[in-house]
Amino acid sequence: MTSLLIGGLGTTELVLILLVVVLLFGATKLPELARGSGRALRIFKAETKGLMDDDEAATTPETQRAAELASKQAELDAKQAELDAERDRLHRGDA
């Protein structure tokens, strides 16, 4: 029987790693971590798109405006993520 190998780790090792992650962060913290990771990925994607647009030789005012808007949206998303995390922290009473 062959087991699933990811980076040389078998199924048993992956299950143990997942169990340790759940124990360390708690089941209630994992969705928050996933949500924050998703926001960070969106921000990263917007920033890399902005960099690619900047590298184009002939940029039009529309693409410059779109890149600026994407950058501002990424900043707003980051601020919102910080505020959400702070609100959750205060709600839990971790002040």
C-alpha cells in the first residue's frame, strides 16, 4: 500500500502535524488565520499586478489609475484586516 507523500512526509506525519496545529491555535482561531491569509494573498496579488502594470513601456492613464486604485484598495483591505483582528481580540477579552 502506498501512502500520500508530500515533501517526504507520509499520511501519518501529515495527520500529526495537522493535530498539532489545531492544538496550538485552537479550532476557533483557524478560520481567522485562513481569512487573514486570504486577505494577504489578495493584497499581494493586487500589488504584483500593479508592479507588472508599472513595468509596461506604454502605460495609459487608465491603467495608471487602475493600479493606483488597486494599491489603495490593498491598503484599505490591510487596514480592515488589522481592525478586524483588533476587534476580535478585544471581543475575546485579550486586551
